Amino acid sequence: MSGIREFLANRDRGSDDIVIHYELLRLLAMHHGLDLASYFTSYLRDNWGMKGAKNEGFPLRYAGAWGFFFACLELKKLPANIAMDELVWGSSHEDPRLATPLLMVVGAFANKIPQAHLDAIVSSASFSPSRAALMCIASATMEDKPNESILRVLGPDHPVQVVIALAEKKLVTSSDDWERKLESDASLNYWIGSLKHGTNAEWAILYSIDALFDNKLDLAIDLLDVQSQDLATPVGTLTMFGMSGGI
């Protein structure tokens, strides 16, 4: 792994292929046991971008954000040496391709993050009910209560409250249970249907809901769908591990 990091550090924007760097960062993210959380956050402001008709954006930022997500998933905690200002900045970013994995981390460990940092994310111009719901579901996947300041954004009648209650009470143990619940709850059914027409954050909610119920809901959302960066340049498909047992 040190060879990959050395290659990435000595990049040449004039001749290197950004997609190779993107894929190598994703490869690093898949190796368990490496304490690379701080390393991945160093990419969050990387301005090496791709141009083109599809407005690809900054894939190294995206890979760094997902690398950070996987590093925290492996550690099952937020590393103590993380620069919180960077995490707040990325989680508040208007580009959901960057913000989504960071919001999942912040949500998962929200009750261990200083309230001032959470308040900064919640009060940002980019914060939305979808982002709040994603953070709440991420908290639930780690068997923690969603932070009250995030719940207040959604209100007491938001369907995310129903989803969390179903998981806590273990009322859904199969896709059939889930379908019956959707049939009996019009508000929940409408919300889940609307998420399927969203983008990264909304797909991440569906993916996380499935993880919350031990991947038994057949929601047909793959992690690669959530990670989609809309890159015009073909990239290899790397098999990512599931979230069962955590976010």
C-alpha cells in the first residue's frame, strides 16, 4: 500500500490519468486495518477536476470522501485526530457526491461530535430534509439515537421516525414485512418512492435503510449506485463490501 500512496503523492497533472488516481484511492479504501482516515480527508479539497459534457467534477474528492467513510466504518468510531473543520466543510458542501459519505459518518457518530460542529452543518445553506434523514438513518445503523438537532429539521411526523421505530422494535424481518408496511402507510410509501427518483443522498438513504434491516428489503440499491460520479471516462468496477452490521 505504501507504493500506491507514493505514486499518488508524486502525481503529474500534465501527464497522469486522473481516473487511475481515482481508482487507486478507491482501492486503498477497501483495505481493512489501515488507519487512513486522516489521509483520505486530505483529499476533500483536492481541485484536480475532470471537464466535459457530463460535468464530472472532482473525482479525487469523491474517492477521498468515500475512503474516509470506509475507514471510519472499519474503525467503528470517528478518529480522534480528524480535523473537524474539514469534516464540517465537506459535509456542508453543495455537491452531494462529496457530502453524502461524510454526512453518513457524521450521522453515525453525531452524539460523539461537538454540538457546535453539528449546528454548523445543520445551519449550512446546502442542508436539506434528505441530508437530515440520511444522518438519522446512519445513527440508527450504529444503534444510536439520532441527534435531536437533526431530528428537529424533520419534525415528529417525518417517515424516517417510522423507519427507525420499525428497526428498534424489530417489526420488519423480511421484504414481505416491508411491503406490507408500505401498503398500510401511505406517507412512508410516498417518501420511499420519492427517494428512488433522487440522486446520491436519496439513494444513500435507501441503501442505509436496507442496511438497517440487515439487507433484507430488496430495495435494489447498490453501493456503486450511491457512489456514482457520472464519469464520462470508463472506470473499472471494484466490488465493495456491504454494510451489514453497521452503516
